[in-house]
Amino acid sequence: MSSIKKYSIQKFVIIFALATVVCMSLVALAVYIVDPFLQFRVNEKNRYILNPRFVNGGLAKNYNYNTALIGSSMIQSFDIATLRNTHKDIKPVKLSTGGMNLAEMELTYSLLNRKTTKNVILNIDMPFFNQAGVVSRYPDYLYEDGFLNKLQYIFSYEAVIQYLPADIGMNLYFKWHKDNIPQEYVIKTSIDELGSESYLRTYDADFVKNNYLRGSTVLYQHVDGMEERMQASLSAFVPQLEIDKHTDVSYTFLFPSYSALYWYHTRENNYYNQFLDFVADFTKAVEGYNNVRVISFLDRNEITDLNYYGDITHFGPALADTIMTNMFNPKYEINSSNIQHMRHRVDSLVDAYIEKNKDWLPK
């Protein structure tokens, strides 16, 4: 090979290597500046397309908050601006993903800023305590610190290809179209409404009933061994929180408003009593802590009105706002002395609902 060819190949390799380094540096710089998954900072003036499973870790580590609300899709309809406006001393953040299992809840909880967090609100979904051997499905590199994790983030397919261009475009869109911005865009980029799908859902009694009769939006539970699984999950879950080590933090455990149709479904499939027994067991397990309160919205009159719901479990913003408003209302606190009264209320509401709707409920 001639010296000219050797020189040309070497020159090409050098130019290619330099170009690669420059391109990778520009990509890394762009991801760092835009920070689509909030791993370095949270700029509330920017508009991000917020995918909860990608941004929860960054929000937990970098957002300015003193109150954290953690849970599954049952709380995704919450606009926590309502909580902020109702309680002026609260700076809340919602860390929620659809189907958040106990391992993911514990992981999210472990990332909270211990210096600023004064209130922790954990949504308690009975179905997730009826699972065994669950593991987190979140991307590890977004929930663990370290140089290599940040490097993986900066060059990840999700950040570079899926979200970086979209976030840049979304910021430009909001700057150029200050009026008449679609509700979907507002919600998808709102930290206060993280994960909300209210713009996609229909909150209507007939809609919910028809979907239920078709077998849609119904999850069935494995009943055999349910009590043992739920007790095992409870016994493992509470110690993981290390409540006694965070005596300066107030803990609120929230039981949300499942519809009366859902409770009817649990009766028909033989786990109504197991779920309500679990509420009592959970309350007993945590009420010994001085910094813990349990609140229940299970027995509200509204559970019999399916117009509040998008399916048999998920309620919409109208009901969510009232829960936010009453989050610290002693009226909804339950303990060993009044839990049986709450359970009787659920029984009565479900009985009345079944009687009123027996013409169409499956036999």
C-alpha cells in the first residue's frame, strides 16, 4: 500500500473519530441541557412530555417539595394544585405510575429528599398486596445514582430518540401558541397532573356499566391463599418504610374511593371480605406509630354514583379534588375504634347499590 493511501486512511479515521466525539458531545450536551427525565434539575418553566416511569426518580430527587404523594393509577387523576391551594404550607409532588406495585412504591419512597420531606402520603391499593415476588420494572439507571447511570441516561435511546426532540418541540409549541393549547398537551406537561389520563377517559355511569358487562376494565384476583399473601406483603411493606426512624415526618395512608360496582364485583368473586379485613389489618399494623394517620374514602356516598368514574375503580377529577381537599380532614381518619363503623357503611352502600341496580347486574 502506498504511503499516500496510508495517509488518506489515517486521515479518514482521525476525522471520523473526531466527528464521532463531537456528535456524541453535542448529544450529551443537549440531553444535559434539556434533561428530559429531570435527572439533573427540574425547571418548572420548561414543558416536558412527562412519562411517570421515566421522571418519578428525577422528581423525587430534584423537585422542590415538602409533601410527597406516592401511588398507582388510583391517584393519577389528582391535580395536586388543589392540595397546594387548600393547604398553604404544603409544597406537594405526585409520584405515581399506573400499576405501581409494592416494590416500585418502596423504591420511589427510598428516593425522597429526607431534608425537606415533612409529609408522606401513600395510596394503599389492596390488589397490589395480593401479589407475590414482585420486582421493580422501572429503568434502573433513572433511579440509582452514580456516574455510569448518568452516562447511560445521557446516551439512552429513550432520552435521545424518544423524548429529547419531542421536548424541544413541545417547548417551542408552548412559546409560539400561548392561546388555545389543547388540554392533552397541558396535562401531559404538567407536574401537578403527572400521569393523568382524564382527557382520555369518559366519566359516565352508562359507559362504566356497559364496559363492565362486556368484561372490560375488570381485573380478577387470585383468591386461593389470598389472606396469607396479603398478610405477608403487609408484614414486609411496613418495616421497609422505617417509620420509627423518621419521627419528624407525618405519614398518611390513603384508602381511595373504589366504586360500589367494584365492591359488587369483589363480592361476586369471593374476595370482598378479604379486602375489607385487610383495611382493618393494615390500620392495626400502623396505628402504633405516633406520626401515622390512616384515612379512608371507601365509604363515601359518591361511590354509588358511577358518573364520577371512568371504570369500576378509577374516579375522575371531580371526586379526586374532594379527596385532595379533605386529605387532612380528621373526619376521614380511621382507627381501631371506628373501623367497624366504616365497614358497616361500605356494606350498607353496596347493599343499597345492588338493590337499586338489580335489574341489570349479572346474577
